[in-house]
Amino acid sequence: SDLMTDRAVPWSFLSRAVGPFAIDFIDDLGGAAQRRAAGQRGATAWFWRWEARRLRRRDARLAAAATVAIAITERDGAAIAPVVNTIRAAMAASPSPGPEGDKVVFTGNLFYQPNLEAATWICEHLAPELARRGLNPRTVVIAGRRPPESLRRRAATAGADLRADVADLGMVLREAAVVVAPLVFGAGVQNKILDAVGADRACVLTPFTNEALGLVDGRSALVRDRSAGAFADAVMELRDDPDLRRRLASCAREQLARHSPAAVGRAWREGLGRLRDHGPGGCDE
């Protein structure tokens, strides 16, 4: 899985396009590949540098051919091409009635390398540290699609609660007192944080995870460098202070209001409205 890439729009599709079309890049995979290269050596580093160049060339051609090109952050859009517009990702979860849960939760597609790496770190470092502080490891929940066997083994060793292919991650978030996101590489906005904020859950996240969100440490989240001690301190602080949890969650929802489904829906209607402004001859730009 280390040598997988996700950008697979064939150029033959574009050569057959006869009318205006939109493309949603979501995020800057070329930049993600560059960051992967920086953390590797030898042939693996060479591959990711080559992949970064390939993705950047392909994405620039896609953006130039499209009537409307979209990414979910200004930074990613600018890195892909100057013509790329920004339409933010939306919160998928919403607050649920009833009492808060008591779990420490991480969610994500577990076949995706950045999420898999973070989940592995939770099993090998965070869960044992929380256990040393008296927290039952089964309180740590890792939920997501297609966890590999290696992660299943690590979760079993740590005593963490690994939930594979759950039908509704919103139900998992209802059990959370704290949502953690210890990612250190990847691309774009971390939807797992948008979902947690939408569900009114307080978050502990790394500076990398927070880059595209801009949550304020101590006001709308707890932002910590990724070490077992720092994350465990933050988790225990939030578990012991329900008022702080509610305050952080409320401020985060206010700060990320631009990611509400209503706001994002308006942006999509406005952005895709440009397609109606072009005739069957295609883009006039």
C-alpha cells in the first residue's frame, strides 16, 4: 500500500469530452506525495518524488481542461493550478441527543496509509500510555473501513476496541468523550475532525491535522505534538473536565461554520452554476 496513488482520471476521458465539465480534486495529492518523499529513503523516496511530479503535471492538465475545477482548501487549490476554486468539505455528522459517551475515538478509512499509520501509533503508544494512567484500553475505539490484519493484531495486543466496517460512524462518535487525530502526513482537510465537530465532540489533534482547519489551541481544540505523553495528558484533561469539552466543541462549531452543510451546499450551487453558463462547445476561458 505504500506505493499506491489515487489520481486515476484517464486522459482519454478528457480527449472525448464534448461539453463543459467540472472536476473536484478534493485535495493536492502531488503535495502529499512530496511530503511522503521527504520522510523516506532510497528507492521509496525516489518513487514518491516521481509520483509528486506526475500528479502535479496531470492535475494541471485536468484543471486547464475543466470548465470548473475545485479543491477543498485554498492552499491545495493554489498548488494544483491558479484556476482552481475552493469549495470546503462539509460536516457530515450532527449533534445527537442524550448524554456524552466515555470513549476515546479515532475514525477513518483504515486502508488509507495516513490513517493506518495514525491508528498503529494509537495502538503502540497512546493506548499503552493511557493504560498506565488507569484508563481501560477498551475505552480506546478505532473505527473504520478495511483495517488490515496487521492493525487487527496491534489492536488486540494493545487491548483497544477495533471496529471494522461500521455502518454508521456517527453512532461511534456518540460514544465519544474525546476524538483524537494523531496524523502526521496526508492531504487536504481531515473530514474526521469535521465530523467530530459536527457531532459536538472535543478533539485532540496534531498541528499537521489542524493545518487546513485552523482550530485554536485551548479555545476550540487541544493541539499537541504527537507524543504519547502529550496526547495522553490532553485526553485525560478532557475526560476529567466536561465543561472544557463542551466549551471546546461549541467554539469549534462556531469557528467551522463555513463547513456547515448549508454553507457548502450554497457554494456548490454557485460553483456548478458556471456549467450552465457554457454552451455545448465547452469552456470559453
